[in-house]
Amino acid sequence: MHKLKKFYYNSRILRSIRLRIFLLVLTAGILPCLILSFSLPRGYESRIVNARASEVQTQLRVLSNQLISSDYFHNTDNEIINTELTQIASFYDGRVLVIDDTLRVIRDTFAVSEGKTIVSEDVVRCLSQPGTEAVSRYVPEDRYIEVILPVRQTPSLQETEYAASGAEAGTAQTQGVLLVSVSTESIEAAVSSLERFALLLGAVLSLIVFAAALIVPGILLIPFDKLTKVISDVSSGFSTEPVKVDDYIETQRISDAFGEVVTRMRTLDESRQEFVTNVSHELKTPMTSMKVLADSLLSDPDTPAETYREFLSDIDTEIDRENRIIEELLNVSRLENKKAAMNISQVNINEFLETILKNIRPLAAKRDIELTLVSEREVIAEVDEVKLGMVFRNLIDNAVKYNKEHGKVIVTVNSDHKNFYVSVRDTGIGIPEESFPNIYERFYRVDKSRSRQIGGTGLGLSIAKASVLLHKGSISLESEPDVGTVFHVTIPLNYVA
């Protein structure tokens, strides 16, 4: 089975939709042609045999009345009847036997079996069972139709002519049987001719179907070929036009999906370009400052010790700033690796959040921003403490940085039997609604000038979302400009790898 799958996936022809459409059209077309070629002659043969048998039965019923009226079973020298029997046998290229009620052949148009007794199940049934009508049987291997018709006296004749015999009135008496063998050579010839015609017709139709099976896949797949070319042009950079192939619902869906991917890739590319500019600026600024400070110290050998300490302190600050930027870049790289190791342990989320607020309070105090933790209930969860710390440090840090003077940040924690919920609410500048789809993009910043002044890199929310996703959780926001923002984080209480 594995080898078959490998062969299938390595074969471009077997995986081609053109081949599948070709086989579908070919099967749907050839199958009716084959059925027509074989069923048409057989159906025609069945109908014509039934018609011939019915025709013979009609002739025999007429003859049966003549046999009774002429009392043929007691006098076989009737020339008129014998002539009619011979004509019927000649017309149908067959043989007619007249059999009396003792199973004796009293007339044979072949003059072979006269006087002999015939023991046939159908003949006996016609004689012994008054309700039996005509019996017909087709023997294709011997090329004849056999028709057996009981010769019965009608009740009216019985009452008028044979009342003296003591027979009960109102019943029919079977005097004998007419057995006719009809040749089917003419039918076989007609069927053979029809078979040749059906085979020729089937062959012609099969050729037409085969040609259609070759042409139809190409016609049906034109929109997909067009879509492939358009996507290839966009991917190669030859075109920047939106991908739009609306011939089929399927091609329209693919076009829309690819358009979304292209839009996302272009947004990401723009974000990366912006990131390069921002990071270059962020890294260059402290490097320039350190270079100036170092040059100042080197250019004046008589610089006082206090100035040395001040300059070295400034250099140390700039190095810390460089380290922070580099650390955030490394965090993004680690978190975006879906195989990142998770160090899961049971953590008291209330105490965990209180520790984070304690570390951020000095920064909040500089702008007189009040930090409050509201614990609806105690929450113990299985989480990666380091990665989860990145989530709430970034959210709370942003809530402080982008808040107004004398503002508030309220962190609320709650849970149910399945998840725990943390919301971070601030009274800051808010986020415009049009920025919601991009807020978690790497390097995206709503207010670029303010972010640069604050010193952000645009990586915080990207880090936060990546950490939440590693915990199989979700993050969402509500925001109104100049009113504030609320981030909602939902994470399962029990981690499932």
C-alpha cells in the first residue's frame, strides 16, 4: 500500500485532473454506446419474436374454429382444411401438427409423424387443463418458435350440437391441439443485420466520445490554466494586478484566497521594510551616542573622574537599550517557531500577575498611573511561566506607556471550569478600528512617531499573541480612541500538547 501511494504521488499523470475528467467523459459516453450496441439487437429480437408468436396464435385461433366446425378430428380428408394447414406451414416456413385428445398426430404437414403419439409436457397441459391458453416457446439455438394452441369447442356449440352426448352445459371441451413450429431464420437475418448496424453505430459514437473526452478537459480547465498563469505572473513580479478569474465559483474562491495571501504578504513586506528602518534607527542611535561619549573621553586625557563615571553610566544605559531591542527580536524568533519547547508547570495566576504589576509600578508611578489587580477568584493553571510573562508584561507595559497622565490600568482575572480569563483595561489613547486587523503584525505600530519617542519596536503585541497561541489560547481587543483599550486573553487551565 505504501509503495502504491508513493507511486501515485510520484506520477504526474495519475494525479492530473485532466486524466480524471477524460476518464469520466469517456466512461459516461462509451458505456451507453456499449449498452446500445448489445441491447438494441436483443430488444429488437425479443419484440419481433413476440410479434411473430402472437401473429401465429391469431392464425391458429381462426384455424381452430374451422377444425371444430368441420369436425376435422373425425374426418381428416377435408381438402380445404388440409390446404390451409399446408399454406400456414409454407407461409411461416415451418411445420404444423394436428393432435387429437389421445395425443395422436392426425395431421403432419411434413407427413412424418402422422399416426404417432406425441408425449409433450406443453401438449399434455393444454389437453388436461381446460384453463390453459396458447403456449409459445422460443428456441434460438434451433432457430424456431413453437406455438401450441388447444382446440376447444365453445359452450354454445356444445349446447346446440352435443347436448345429446350428456356433456354439462356451459363448459368447453378440448378436442385436440395445434402445434406449430415456425422458422426464425428471417428473424435471425434481420437481427444479424441490426447487430452489424449497432456495432458500426457504437464504434462511430465511441470515436466521437473519445474525441470529446480529449477536448472537454482542455475546455473545462481553461480557467484554471488562466488562473495558474496569472498567479505565476504575480509570483514572478511581472504583474501587480489583483488576481481575478471568475469563470467558475472554484476559481473565484482560489482567486480571492490568493488575493488575501498577496495582500498579507505585501503588508508583511512593508512591515519588514519599516522594521529594518526602525531597528536601524533604534540600534544606530545608542551606537552613535556611545561613539560620541567614547570619542569625548579619548580626545581629552585630562577628563575628570566624575565625567568618566557619568559618561560610562550613559554608555551602560545605551548598552542596556541595545540589549533590550536584541532580546525582543530573539523572543519573536523563538516564539514563532511552532516547535518551541514549553516548560509547563502549575502557576498561581493571581500571584503571578501581582508580581508583574509590582515590577511595572515604578514606571507607572512616574506618570501617576494607578495599577490595580481585580481577582474574581483564585486561579491555578498549567502554563509556561516565562512565555506567559511575556504576554502580560507586554500588555500591561503598553497600557502604561500609551496611557494618559494620571490614568488607570485595571487587570482582572477570572476563570471557569475550562479556561481562565485576564483582561487588561487602560484609559489611554486607544486604537483606531481600522488598525485592528494589523495590530498583532510584527513591527506594526499604530502611532509611529509616538512609538519611536516611547522606544517601542512594534514587537510587543506580536510576542504576546505568539505566546498565547503556544498555550492554545486566544487574544482579542476592544478599543475606542481617546477613551481606552481592553485586551482579553483566554487560556485553558490545563495545557494539552
